[in-house]
Amino acid sequence: MEKTQSDSPNAVKKPIPPYVKALSGSLGGIVEASCLQPIDVIKTRLQLDRTGAYRGIIHCGSTVARTEGVRALWKGLTPFATHLTLKYALRMGSNAVLQGAFKDAETGKVSNHGRFISGFGAGVLEALVIVTPFEVVKIRLQQQRGLSHELLKYKGPVHCARRIIREEGLRGLWSGASPTVMRNGTNQAAMFSAKNAFDVLLWKKHEGDGRVLLPWQSMISGFLAGTAGPICTGPFDVVKTRLMAQGRGVGELKYKGLFHAIRTIYAEEGLLALWKGLLPRLMRIPPGQAIVWGVADQVIGLYERQYLPLAPL
């Protein structure tokens, strides 16, 4: 019978290199983007709807498909797929590096608070380096309503980014950075902690033990780990979308910043408006995490079994 690292009491857990985790995350991101882009388009449209034009997820999706064509549900796919691939690579890789600072020198284990802080740090880093500029471009593309390509303000991702820089300056690509940092930092702190907890609780799987979870097991853990974040960070996500959607170069800005946007939305639209788009987020993020971890755990598990032999004390 094949022996794993957990079978030997005198075994040291060797760390999985950050580049392996980065690769696993990027592959998972490609699959996630291809499957779930329509839900993200619907979420964005609902969050930007101030007049009640859409009566829910199904009505929004059918309206977009009917008036703009089915392909409109994949608007912004190129920046979204690129953004997810880079984001997950940075998230997984930076989280692995940060966790290395919190590992016990003797056992190689990471404490719960160390895992939480590492996840938060990875979320902040991805928000500033990748998520904010890519989501600004994605949201500007998604909010456009029109069938004629000639009438669209932004013709594509590159044209959109160039026009934002020309009209609003480089800062325009980082509109909504503050709520994005808060959203992603909180999300990743919760997600990495919960994913590890569910792996141990449900499957007795510990990182570095040489076991490879079945894809459906990884998907269940990932799905459950991805549920808490959207509920906790709903207001940050709505504010992020509103700040990113408004152009800096066109008149006076409606929203001046994170807290001003929260107060304005609450005053004009009510408390529940701060959770607009929550249902499509719950339809996208937990399944998205299930897909990503279903792919990532297979890549990481393969590396563990092939390249992490026992290291006797």
C-alpha cells in the first residue's frame, strides 16, 4: 500500500512551491471564466439598475439576450478571463508566500490566525495589482447598452482602457480601489480559512499529506468556502461597481468615495440596495470557487504525490 506523508510520524511536511499554487489557480480561473461570465454580466446590470428596469435575474438575462443578442451575456469575457487567470495566480502564489512567514519551524503547520492574515494580504494585493483596473474595464464594457458596434463608446477592452486613461487619467483605472481592497481582503481571508477547515472537517485532508481529493470533494469544500464572503461584503461590491462605472471626466462625480457612496445609496435607494446583485453573486462565486478548487487541488495534489517524498527527521 502506498504510504503518504501523514502515515509516518517522523515526517516533515515540505512546502508546496508558490509557483505550483499560482499555476493551479490560473488554470482554474480559465475554466471558471468560461462557465460563469453570463452571471457576472447579469450581476453588474442589476447593480447599475437604479430605475427598476430589470425585475430579477431571469428577466435581466432574457432582456439582455433579447435586446442585445445572446453574445451580450459574454460581454467583457476577454478582460474577465485574463483578469481571473492573473488574479488566481497572484492570489494562490502570494498566499503561499505569506503563509510561509506564519509556518511553525518544527511542524510546518500554519495557525488559524496566520492563515486568515495571509488570505487577507493576498486579497489586498490582488485587488490593487490586478482586480481594480480589470474590473473597471469589464464594468464599463458590461454597462453599455446597444446592438450597433459603431454606437458603443468602448469598442473593446484595449480601446476601453486607452480611452479611460486619455479622458480620466491613469487613476481612472483604479476607480473604486478602496471598496475593492476591503471586499477582496475580507473574501480571501474567509475563503482560505474556510477551505482548509472544510477539507479537514469533511475529508480529513491536510495540506502536504500526499492525498489527492477527488474533484467532487474539492468542489464541495470550495463551494462552501465561497458562500460567506458575498454576504459579508455585499455593500463593498455594490459601491465598487458604482464607483467604477462612473467616469471621472464627465461632469461632477455622483459618488465621492467609499463612505459617501454608501450614505448616498442608503439615502436614495434604501438599505437593501447595498446588497443589490447578491443572488447572482451567490450564483457565481460559490460555483466559481467550486470550479477553481476542483482544478487547483488536482494540480497541487499531483505535485504532492510526484515531487514531495517523505523527509525523515
